[in-house]
Amino acid sequence: MDNKAAVNALAKSLGRDSKDISALIEGLAATMRDNLADMNTIALPGFGEFEPVKEDERIITDLSTGKEMLMPPNITVKFNPSAILRRKISERHE
């Protein structure tokens, strides 16, 4: 589902204008970006938890050349689905 389809589906289910929904989604995304950039975990009840994880710098070996390279530190976001979401997904795939 792309962004336009998600906005339209949410607008229809809430009985709201798609422009309002689009603005709400943009606001949510901006808030999440800012908090994750500040290394804050974001929990959405019934959906899951987004947790920023810092990976330390490390030495890797390039398999094609055999040269060792230093990989700089990196921050990734880990998603932990809630028990409700995991159960809902498993019910649909049984």
C-alpha cells in the first residue's frame, strides 16, 4: 500500500478529509523522526515500538579484494511489533 492509498483508506475509515489525514501523517512522521534522531524510543500501543540502536564502528573485510575497512558508527531503527500485532498477523496466515 502506497502513501496515497493509506491516506485514502484512513480518511474513509475515520470519515475525515484526506488533506487532514495527510497533514496528520506528515506531523506524526516529523515527530517520530525528531524523537528517533534524539535516540528516544517510540511506543505505539497495539502496534509496536521503534527503538534507535547505535552500532559501534567495526572492521570488515571486503570479500572481493580481501582488504580490511573501517565501518563508521551507524544508527539504525529496530521495530518490535506488539503482541496484538503479532497475533493478528499469525491469525491471517494460518
